[in-house]
Amino acid sequence: MIPNIAGTITPWVLGTLFVLMALALAIVVKSWREVKTSPYYFMRRQAEKRLQTYSFASLCLVLATAVTAAATLQKPPDQTIRIAILTNAKPASSEIKALLDTASVVTAVTRDDLTQQSISTIIQSFGEADAALLQSVLTLPQEYDQVQPTVDLNDDTFLTPLVFSTQIDDDYKAINPNTVFSVGRYTLFATFDYKGMANGMAWSWVWRHEGDVVEGGNELWNYGKDGPGYIYLNPEQGFRAGKYSLEVWVNGELFTRADITMTGSVLSAGN
């Protein structure tokens, strides 16, 4: 409230000071001319006194104006409500497509806690009564369980939680990550780090929309033991409103899962 009041009266205060300063300077100039041109001693003497008085007054007014301006004309705090519009990302470049010929990825937990966490997440999101949906989420679809692994799982095999974004940098890190996006046609990336993997393991990824499988893949792992990775999804018809989920399976075991929401409205950053 105080900054608003100060912003209202500041122009009047500064205007008054400028007017007084102009009057004082005018008297100073007039007195100086009288000192130089008056033929009489007493008139010159009076003019000199006025010159001294109004010169001092002018100096005080200049200082007062400067102090007032410095104190009141500072840049006000930015109270603008900023809204970041989630725009569609450009299609994946040929370089990205050359690196990956598959689509997408998800959040991760340890295998010991996976079942309990997955069930808790699904129950919270969809309700306890939807047992069929829960079972489908925890079951790898047959069409994405065709490749047989040539290497067993390691004890330290681990995938970090997935981070979703519409853009990634050169280090495969998400730019402006989020869990809520707008509907439309664009590429969605899911980045993650992996540890303890081995070439020859069979891994699968499954995208679902409201529980129905919409995309996925199944292949032998050929990306080394540790490192960063990502999978992207760019539906031909665009993303539809609702909840999407992504699962990552290794050698038939669910290692990581995550949900994101697509909405038809423009969202503010941080939602």
C-alpha cells in the first residue's frame, strides 16, 4: 500500500521542488545581473545578499530534489503475474531419430519398493475399485514381450526417475521439465539415467492413455552399462486430453513408471 501511495504523490512532490528551484534560480540570475549593472552601492549590496540567499536556497532545493528522486523513482518491484505458455515442440530432428528409433520412457523406483509404490500410485489416481486397470498396468503386454534376453539382470540394475519435457539439451537433460502439458502435436521427451545395465538384456517401454496401450517397443539393450538416455513420443494425431503413463521393463520386470497429464487449457509454469 505504501509503495502505491508513494507512486501517486511523487510526481507532485518533484514538480513542486522543480518549480521552487526554477523560481530560486530565476531570482539568482536576476540578483546577479543587478550586482553587475546597478550603479548604486546599496542596491548592489542588497542584490549581493539576495544572490547569496537564493543561491544557497537553490542549492538546497537541488539536493532535496535529487534525494527525493533517488528515494522515490527507484524501479518498483515487479508484480507482474507471468504465465508460461506451453507451446508445441518442433518434431524430432534427423540426428535424434538416428540416435533412437523408438519412443519414450518413465519414472523409476527400486525393485524392492516397485510393486507397493505402483499400486499406491494407481489407487490414488484411479480408485481402489479399478482392479482391472491395476492389473493391466503391472502386466507387460504380449506384443512388447517378444525379444528374449541373452543376459540376466544384475543386482545393481537401476533406472532413475523419468523427467518429461518438450525439449532436451546436448547432455540429454530436460529443459523446463513438467508433469502437466497441453494437448496438441509435438514431441515429448522422457529423460533418465541408467546403471548396472548390460548389452543383451531385453527392455520394453509401454505408453498408455487412460490405461489403453498407445505406443511401445521391445528390443535387446545395446547402450552400455551406465549413462543418460531418453525416449520420445510424437503421436501422429497429437496428444489427447487425459492421463498418459509410461512403463519401462527390463527382462520382463517393471523397473520404472510415471504419469503425466494432458490438458486443453494453457498452464502456468510450475504446475
